[in-house]
Amino acid sequence: MQKIEQANARAVEIMLSGDPVLVDVVPASVAIPELATGKIILHAGPPITWDRMCGPMQGAIAGIAVFEGWASDLDDAMAKAAAGEFDFQPNHHHNAVGPMTGMTTRSQPVMVVVNRASNNKAYCAINEGLGKVMRFGGNDEGVLKRLAWLRDALAPLMADALKLSGGIALKNMIARGLTMGDEMHQRNVACSGLLLRELSPYMAAVAKDNTLLSESLKFMGSNDQFFLNVGMATGKSIMDPVRNIEHSTVVTAMSRNGTDFGIRVSGLGDQWFTAPVEMPEGLYFPGFTEADANPDMGDSTIVETIGLGGFAMGASPAVAGFVGAGAASDAAVFTKDMAEICCTENPEWTIPGMDYLGVPTGIDIRRVVEVGLAPTINTGIAHKKPGIGQVGAGVVRAPMQCFTDALRAFAAKEGLA
Amino acid sequence: MRVKVIVYSGLNTNAIEGILNKPKVDESAEALFEQQLDVITIGLDGFSADLSAQQVPVTHVDWRPPAQGDPELADLLSKLGS
């Protein structure tokens, strides 16, 4: 099967040569023109209908419908959603990604990451912070007010600053973040700081209002997960050019909508292979338990798809404790396990504490099925009811069924089954 | 390392002791077990852990049946060059 090896070599070559740069923040309807008309709501994960959506996903949809002026209140939004007035589509179908519920609608600002190696763009909304936020199903007045501030205040300031900067290169920033203890999914402390350090002089240069500047810098500086959404757009910009390589068994997307987990495989085009999503095992914030938790959710698994998150756990011993994955010394085991299911390692994204081992890169569905190890994902945990928000963080495995189904389909396409 | 005995997954410590205590083994095998044993275990960690606990030198090989023992998937993997 030399043609598979050659195709996979091409896939990881494209991944490793990716050159993601954060260049702009624009309204989603500008980035994704299809959103300009109709009532399209982009969500995380593979396609799903309203009746199969989990509580936080429905809660976020109700909130974003009110935010866009498509409903008078949350009850009205729920009724209209159930009546089929909104068009639900995955972010992944529009070069976009979104964390947890992953709401993307026309007036929301999205960050634009350009992959200069392949000249493609990827989009992700601005991270809202922790606690009660829309990505975890939050939808009250405070959540919507924050979204409006992101749209009307922070986004234009960031856009002007990015234009003045000429763009912020992200590949080296992530490399530095790995050496500073980030794995870019549940820990983004270092990269959030590095981004703020690079962007803040330009924000100061373009700001016309010192109060707004101060509020913006405070918001960004106090959000340890600010970089998560940047990292996700980075992942999407790196993986989209890997799609549709004939004979390649490399995974190009992993994503979940709170009900289903889905993967896409390069040689199988844009077909989703789905299975029921799993429940994360993790630690809960005070006052919450596993009984409150919603199953796994979000497009953020795009960071694992490029070798970060659970795949880079060895770089981030602090995360192992935060997500309840064991002792700090166990972190390297996760990375070594993930190396077993990948084509290669990334020589530019290395882990000092593992003798500069490169992060595992290029998930091969053949290796996943053969070894019997499903990808490890670091994740936040949402409350299962709408409107409450994040209740913990943990680790979850991708369902093996996605990979066995994809393997059978791949073998059939190759005429081997 | 000089290898004298390979213990495959499926043999546990009791089984090894059963071999060692078997009343009628041929002389060459008996001689083997009178020597210092260097053991390789394959599969479950518990095999090597049991032996280590008894101060038996052991090297563990991390191995799983391909495709978790599913013959159909193992056949497809073979055809796909994995």
C-alpha cells in the first residue's frame, strides 16, 4: 500500500509546512457570505437537528437567536427553533470552528487566520472568558451583553491593531507556548500572554478611547483561555488544505456537537463518520458533580487534530492535574500513547520535558484501529441544562466506532472490502 | 540480555509456579528452571508486575492484539498495509 504511505506523507508535509497568521477580525457575514442572508446558525460538531441537540446547545441557540434579533426572548427563540425557522449548519462546512456549542452567526465578529503556505483562511469567534458564557450554553442578559461588547468594542479595536501589525505569526508563538507549559486546549496561559504582548502596542497605537483600550487589555489579560479560539482557527487553517488527498488515511477533523462525535478523513472527502459522544472524566467546580455534566462538545478538538491538546499533554503537566488525568508525571504517557496513532512528530512544536520530542502529528485511522487507542482529548465540561455554563474540565476519548467505520469505508473505496 | 523464558500473555504467576512445580518435566527443562530466569512478558502489565514483586528480572513488551482482536478489521488493516 505504497500509495497510502505516499498520500499520508503528503498530508503531513502540508500540515508541517502550515504557516498560520492572525490577520484580522471581521463580522462573520463578511468572512462567510452565506451568513448574510437568512437565519443561519453555525454550530460545533457534525450536522445535527434541533430535536437531537443537547441542553447547552439548545440554550446557546436560543441566546444567539435573541442576540441576532430573530426572537423576542429565549422562549420565543426555543419555539422558533423547534418550528424550523433557523437553518443549522456545522462551522466546519464554512472554514470555521467554534468552541463547545460553537455559535457563529452573521453579526458576531470572527478572527481570521490565514495559512500563508496554502493561502486559505479559517475563522473562529473571540473567546468570551470563563464561567457563564454562550459556548457553555449560557444565554442570560449578561452573556448577551458581553457578546455585544465583543462585537462593538473589542473586535474593531483588534481589527485595526492587527492591520497595523501586518499580522501575528502563530506557528512560533505556539512553539514557545509549548515550552512554557501550554497544550493549547485546557491551558493557554502562556500563549494568551504572548499574544497580548505582541498585540497590545498596536492596540495602544490605534485606540481612540483610553477607557476602551484599558477595558480591552484587561479583558484579554484576565482570560487565560483567550488564545484557545486563536489556536482553533490555527488548527482549521492547517487542516483544511489536507482535505481530499486521494488514498490518505489521515484525519482532517474531529468534532462533537454534544450528541455525536464526528471525524473526517482526507481520502474520504468531507464525509462525517459519527458515533455517540462520550462523557468526559474530570474534575468539577465546587457545587457541581458528574450528574450535572453534559457529554463532550465542541470544535476545539481541531487542536488535537494538529497534535496539541491531549496529544501535547507532556508539555503541560499542570493540565494533567486540572483535568483530573492523574499526576503530573503521567502527562508524558498521554503524549507517548498518541504518538502510536500518528504518522510522525512535529519537529517545530517540541516538548522540552520529553527530550524535545515533537508533538504527535497526522492521526492515521489505520493506526488508531490497529493499536486500539482512540485520540485523547482535553476538554471543558458544560452543564447539561441550558443557561448554566461550565461546570468542570476533563479528559475524554474519541469513540472508536468513528475510526472503525471510516476504516471500512476507506477499504471499500480502495476496492479492498 | 540473555533470554531463557518467554511468558506470553495468558500465563500468570500461578501458571509459572505450576510449571516449576510440575513433578515430571524432562531434565533439560528442569535444568532450565534451576537457573536464574530472565523473563519477557507480553501484553498485560500485571504479568510483569507480579514477577517484579517476586524479584524476578522481567522485561515487559507493550502489545495488544491488532484491532482489539477483531478478525474482520485485522484483515482490512493487513490489506491496507498496516
